[in-house]
Amino acid sequence: MAAKTPRNLHVSHSWGGGVDRWVTDFCNHDDHSENLSLENIGTFNCYGLGLRLVDGASRDELQKWYLRDPISETRVHHREYKEILKSVVADYEISHIYLSCLTGHSLDIFDLGVPVTKIHHDYYPYCPNIYLHYGGVCGGCDEQRLNACLKNNPVDFANRKSSVGHWLDLREAYIEALCRSHVQHVCPSANIAGHLRSRDARLAGLDYTVIPHGINMRKQNSFGGAEDGRNLRAVVLGTQHIVKGLDILRAAFDRARLIVDFTFLGGGPGGMELGSRYRVDYVERYDHGALSGLLSECRFDLGLFLSVFPETFCYTLSEVWAHCIPACTTRVGSFEDRIEEGENGLFFGLDSHDLVDFLLDVNWDREKLRRVSRALQDVPVRTVTEMVDDYYRLRDGSGAASGVLLPSSATAPVGSK
């Protein structure tokens, strides 16, 4: 292929979701360079059975490898993996690595003499279960708590193939790698930096730059108006899962559905039991290109976000904002950073009673929703191109124009209000 300079290598997984969307968007809107993506080939029981290299824009497969020594989760060192990586860097003249995900990979990524931008999409592998959530948002994680988490956490992303000792050794090596001078750190929201800094003094000493994700949607007003004399219409976007607040919704549902008519878009199999209930439309999956049409057709009065774990960004929040639909969310994670109460969204608590009380309140005072929607009409959509350009400004040292540098000297808690 015809080379541009520089050529980037994205290190990621092949499981879809927000990380895959970020990599795909970046590659398709990068006017500065070519992009390749190195993805794991694996299953839930073994993340790293192999690797494949694809062209970032066309998604054409360039090379594929199956490992003689599979990587169950993530390794500190893996000789076979490192040799593959070295050959990719040399053969394709890679000048920069964007590290999005380490599942099925090895920390040898940091040992290639190539600058690395670590995008903190989640907390793995510091947190084997990626969400920083075990009975609530985790404030810390020593050996005893980690052992209990690996055994009892219903959010069982970690495939339980490795010991607590493995995860602690990996965590230590990962922190040391993050502190190397050739590594830059990007967070989609400031809240992530706050969590990382609270975990380890070495992570607290790093500089983080906040570069929010962009989306490919034009601004349009699809707000339903919240007219009096009918039930409010609420949309719940994305996969239904316990970390996304499914237990809260289950407990509140018989009361909540008397106040609002629910539509679930892309709920997946997790919340299917809600789909047969009165005043509920449940769409298990949809083509993302159809989302604007669905939102415009249904004219929702509010978007509900019930996450109990600290979201690192939340694409669906950006999508309802692009359609002038008020976001009503729990007060956790990136929601705390991105939402100004009463200006571009509304908050409620983490209990099913909090949700019902909130719905009763906005049902009684619908002007709250109308006021937020009017304010959203003047908020521009942040594009993927703007996001990509910010990454290049960070690389060339001119700063991220739309981002915020959170230097290691910052003393205030990041993301606090």
C-alpha cells in the first residue's frame, strides 16, 4: 500500500463495542496517516488464541497468526507475541502505537522503542473485571478484595484462569510500563484520571489529557415535547446488563412503567424479560446507521442512563444530545464530568426508589425536560474529525485544542463537582 507518514498501529480487541467503534472511527477519519489494527483472536475462555492485522480503513486482513502458547488474558512478557509485534513494526514502518485494549496481548507493546498513546477506555488490566465495580464503585483493591472479586463478582469479565498473584504481578508491571517517558495518556473524560490517580501514587504522578470522543451525527431536534396529557416517552439505549443498571430497572419497573412508556434500543438479550411488559417496545439490536431515524420517528422526551459503574465516556449520551433529547442519568463516572444539572441533563440516585421518585418529579414538572432540550439545541456535535485532530495536536506538542491537560501537579480531585 502507498505509505503516508506517520503510520499508526492500533492495538485492540475484536469484540465490537465502544472500543471497536473508537478505533474504526479514528481510522476512517484520519487525514494525517495510514492506520493498521492489531486485534486479538480469542474466546471468553482464552482471549489470545491468535492475532490478526487489518487495514484500519478498509478492514482488509493483512496477516494472521495463531499462537503456539496462547495468552489466556494478558501477559507481562510473551516471546512469541513480541516477535510478531517487532516484525509488524519493522515491516510496516510503524511510527506510533495507539493502545486501546490489552486483552489477548502482552505488555511487550511498551518495549518496542515506539511512542505509545494509551487511551484509557477502561481500567483493565489494573482491574481484571474492567469496570471498577464490586458491590459498588471500588475505592481501592488490595489482595484480599481482589481475591473476593475474582471469586464472587457477578461482573465476571476475568475468565478465572489465573491466580490473584498473576493479576497483582500484571498490575505492578502495567503501572511501571505506564510510567515510561515515551507513553502519553489520554482519557475520554476527566473522571478516569481521578480514579487512576487514587489507585497508586505512581499513577497520580502522570499527566493525563482529556480528549472526548466524537460521533458521526448531524444535529437535529428529535425531542418529543413532553406534552401534558400523556405518558412521557423514555428511551433506554444500549445493552442491558447489571453494570448498566438492569437490577435498578427491574426493581423499579412495575412502578416506572405507569409513569413513562419505555423503548429499549439495542438492549440485547439481557433485558428481554422487560420486552413483553405493558407500554414497552424492546428492540434487541439495530443497525447503528438507523439510530437517527429511530430517534426522530419516536420523538422521545428523555433518555435514561442507569449505569452503576463509572462509565469512561458513553457514546449514547452524545447521541441523545445530538438529537436534543434530555439525558437523565445516575451520578457516576463520566456523567459527573459531562452533565451540568439542569443545563444539559438531570441526575437521579442509584436506588430503584430514586428512579421512581425522579420520574414522578419530571412527570409533574415537565418544563424541566423542555428547558434542557432547548439548551441542547445550541450545543454543537463534536465530530470524529475534531477528535482525531486533537490526538495529532497532542502528538506534535501543540496541545489538544478541545481537550484539557490534567498535569501531575493538579491537587484538586479530578472530576469532582
